[in-house]
Amino acid sequence: MKAHTRRAVAYIVGRLVEQKDSDSVYDHDAGELFSFGGKVSSTTVDVYDYERRCAVVGSLHLLYHSGNKKEVRLEIRGSEFSGHDDDTGKPYSGSVKNGLVSIYESEGRKHFHYSV
């Protein structure tokens, strides 16, 4: 998954699981804060990535990333989530705890961390 796609997923999942309004996500690996805006609910996602200048929209389970022009599948179960990035063709999974979103990609066996 591309870094900007991971950030968008972390932002959406973090807002939903933590039930919190936020206008940014902190990428611990990049050491930077990235701005997002829009609406996130259990049925609809309509957010804008200000750094990439693109939208991520759709239902919670099937998101369309306008920057990649591909879909991102997402399923949230409590504080854990999983999905598939159609852009890279790779699955991902993760969890949310106390505002920290961890995304794991089995391809590179790497965890990525974000704060919402």
C-alpha cells in the first residue's frame, strides 16, 4: 500500500473507532502531520486528503481513492480492521488503541503507526 493510501485508511479507521472528530493524522514513520477533512460515519465516507489533493469516498466497506483511481476495501470489527488495496493488490490489517492506529502489511512484514 502506498504511504498516502495508508494515511487515508488510518485517518478513516481512527475517526470511526475512536469516535472522534479530527482534521489530521500523524504519520509516526514520516514524522509528519497530514491534513484531512470531511465526513466519516459507519455507513458513508467522504474525506479529502489535502496533501494529495484528492478525495476518498464511498461506503465504509468499499472506498474509492480518487488519487489512485482504485478501490480500497475495508472491514472494521471492534478495534480491529482488515482489507485489500486494489491499487497494489495487497491485503492489510490493523488495530486501533487509544488513538494509535497500527497497520500491518504482510508483504513487507512491516507495521506502520499513526495517531488521529
